[in-house]
Amino acid sequence: MSVLAPTQIDDILAQVKKKAFEETANEPEPKLTGEVKWPVTAEIGRGLENAVTNETKVGYVNGAKGWLNYRGYDVFNLSQFSTFEETSYALLFGAMPTAQQLKEFNEKLAANRKIPAKIIEIMKMYPITETHPMISLSIGVSLLSTFDRTTETLTVEAETEVAIKLIAQMATLAAAVARIRSGKEPIEPDKDLSHAANFLYMLNGKKPDKGAERVMDICLVLHADHGMNASTFATMVTNSTLSDMYSSIVTGIGTLKGPLHGGANEQVVYQLEEIGNLDNVEPWYRASREAKKKVMGFGHRVYKSYDPRARILGPLVDIFTADPEIKRLYDIANKLNELVCAELGKEKKIFPNVDFYSGLVYKAMGIEIPMFSVIFAVSRISGWGGRVLEYLKDNRLFRPRAVYTGPMLAEYVPIEKR
Ligand code: CMC
């Protein structure tokens, strides 16, 4: 695997940003911004479509334009100029750090990377190869909680400490899961490497070059937060009961795993492999439309335009196309993208989402397919943490209602007479 120098990657990002802003400048202005007066009146669709859960300053998804921001900074700029560590700081603490704050935060993350050896021992005791890595990750996070007394008193300060530890340790857990699954010994974190470089080092056993480190860092930045998505909401629901940060993150991991959410990145690569060659793209697509199947990696509840993360990740795959296998899948992906955008884009505003190209980037970096949604979680922990902490400051239990459509006052019939 050889990738471009970081400066060439920056050029790609600058071009993508320019194109995105030019193309979407005239799209309608965003909704759901500014002050809220509770109670809010909204037309709520199935699956809580359009429901408003809370006020936030963490981040915003502009679905009409296809823009995404964290703490006011758009992701085009963050992926070009920031790092996962700096972005995570902003998500947790509300603003970009000063140089000194970032130095201290980086040191704290690096110092917290190690996980207890007992957790590795336990991971070797259950059938980890037959267990989805997201389940192993949630087992790992639950086990971490057993070694940590911090959340016995649930305060914003204590939860903040846990969020920082988890940002550091989820990468270590994830890499350990990947290595044990493939029969290799986990690798101890290296505190002198950046978060992205250390993650790749713990996964692959060798220190990455600057280009690969940069690509992984961009992936982590791009997945760190995304509005009130299903896993973020689930995480916040758990924490709103005043449970604890570890339990809340376990909820988030379980929710992210599903193929309609973070698990789609795995399904996309299986789908491209199933299509197999360029000539089969159109027949495969027609057959899937006929069967009313969803094309994985397309569509979004909020974006009715091109997902900005797909805009960035697409050209990043191009960097790896010296590898014939990646080139083959990338060509298939691009042709499928053209077909879907031309048809479903026009008819239903269905465009590629973050998961359409992310899997190809990870595959190109030598990561196994079942690990893709784990990488999503290794990044999303920052957004989960930031939003949970924000909500905890003025917590109110989440408790919606369902419309009951069953019978009332049914007569109880003894079992022998039913
Ligand atoms: N392929 C074909 N048709 C689609 C797709 C798709 N990927 N997505 C939505 N549609 C159609 C759907 O069939 C329905 O058509 P109709 O109105 O004729 O019945 C219409 O669009 C609305 O679909 P929906 O499922 O009600 O939309 P939603 O807002 O509930 O779903 C979604 C959003 C992401 C679950 C859905 O687009 C989907 O299942 N996509 C495929 C899975 C995927 O790529 N998920 C990753 C999401 S982005 C990353 C993340 O946040 O985790």
C-alpha cells in the first residue's frame, strides 16, 4: 500500500471543498437552527422523522445543502486542517483548544491508551472469530467499566474523564479485537504516535507512513459526529436515565452496528464484490430495483443532497487504485454511483452517504471488512461523548409515547379455556 504525501491529500481536499460549496451554494437555507421555545410543534413521521429531541451546540447537519459542521466548523475545513485529537477536544469541550490545551489533551489521550491485560485474556477465552467485532468492542467497553470506579458518582466532570479514556482506549480495544480475530497477538500502544498512526500501528504491526496516517486521521475526523443519528440518540437515551458513560457507549455501539446505520460500510463492500465486474453493474442495479432492494451506501434521513463525507472519501479511494483489486471495486462503485444518482437522485433525492466509499478506503489500508463499523465507533465515540456531556448538564429523561392500537379491558380467559 502506498499513498500520496499529506500535501497532495490536502490539495484533493481543497478541490473537493471548492466544488461542494460551488455546487450547493444556491440550495435552500437550513432548518432547525437558532433558539427553541419548548414545547416544539412538529409533524412527526414514522421512525421519529422530524422529531426534535434537544438543543445542541455540538454540531449540525445541513441536509438541503449537504454540509456538516461540528462546533460551527465545516467538515471540509476540519478534514483539511484539523486532526482527530483536536476535533475530539472541540466536540467534548465546546471550542477549539489553544496550543497548550491541545498538548495536554494529546498527552492525556496517549497516557490512557493501554487497556488492562485481563481484558485481552478474556477476549481470547470466547469464540471471538465467530463474534461480530462490534459485539467484541461492546464487551471490551463493558469490561473497561469493571476496572474503573470513576462513574460511581455520576457528574459531568467524572463522565468527561471517562469520555477521554474511552476515546483513547476504544482504538486499543478495536485493534486488539482485529488482531486476536486473525490469530495474532495484540500490540501495545505507542504513546509517541498520533491517535491515527497509533491505531494503524496497533492494527497492522508496523508504523504507517505519513500519507496513510493522514488518510486514517481524515476518516476519524469525518465520522466523529453527525447530528441526532440513531446511535447518538440511543447513547443519549441511556445516559438520560443517569446510568453511566460506559453503559451509554455500549448502547451506542450496539445501535451503530446495524446495516441501516454504521454497518452499511461493510455491506457496501460485499455488494461491490457481489456485482463483481463493470459489465454487471447495470444488470445488478436493475435486478435490485426490480426486487425493491435498497442499494447499500445510498440514501439518508437528513441529506437530500450529496453527503459531504462521501464527497471527500470518494477521491481518497482513488489514491489507492494502484492496487488492482481496489481499482476494480472503485470502478464498479463509481459506475453504480452514476446510475443511482441519475435515477434515484433525480426521483427521490437519494445520493451516496458516508458508508459508500469509507469501506473501500479501509479495505485499501489492509483492514478486514467486519472491522469497518468498529472504526466508525472508534471515531464516533467523540461525538457520543460530546453530546452526552452537553445533555447531562441540563438532563431530562427521554420518554416518548407510542400510540396503542390494541384492545382495552380484554376479558382474562383461563389458560385451559383458550
Ligand atoms: N436504495 C434504494 N431505495 C432507497 C434507498 C436505497 N439505499 N434508501 C431509501 N430508498 C427509498 C426507499 O425504498 C423508500 O422508497 P418508497 O418511498 O418508494 O417506499 C424511500 O427511499 C424512503 O426510504 P426510507 O427507508 O423510508 O428512508 P429513511 O429515511 O427511513 O432511511 C436510510 C434512511 C439510510 C435507512 C435508507 O436510505 C437506507 O436504508 N439506506 C441503505 C443503508 C445505508 O446506506 N445506511 C447508511 C446510512 S448513512 C451512515 C449512517 O448514518 O450510519
